[in-house]
Amino acid sequence: MVKTIATTCMLFALVAGAARADTLLLDGVESDAQSASTRPKSGMTMTAVESTYGAPAQKHATVGQPPITRWDYPGFSVYFERERVIHAVVRR
């Protein structure tokens, strides 16, 4: 009986240690979510991006297959697959 109680207590101690949680702090998550509304949306065409946001500061050459192109604006970069936006990310 004593051996069973000791084993049970030991198992509870192991489980309690494994149940500990760590907190992950991410800088800029809130500001990134707020700025998402000011960046181009997925599916926009190159023409629509340029007419909405103006000419980019830099246009990078197309690479790969399917062709991926990057345009850099002062606060963000836009990635296109062919003529459509696939992602727009904040530049730090």
C-alpha cells in the first residue's frame, strides 16, 4: 500500500512538471496586425497594387517556376506569383 502511494505521488510530480507552460513574447505582433490593413491583399494584380500604392521603390527580377516577383515599398514588400499578390510583409 505504501509503495502504491509513493508511486502515485511520484507520477503526480512528474505530470505536474510536464504541465508547466512557457510564455512566448513576440515583439510587433500587434503592430503587424494593425498594418495588415494598409498592405496589398492576396489576389490583387500588379496593376491594382501600383495604382493603389504607387510605384515601388524597387522591383526585383522574377525568379523561379512559377515566376515569383518582389516589389519593395518603404514599409513593406509585396510578393507576386505571375501577376497576382501572394503575400505582403512588413519590412523592419
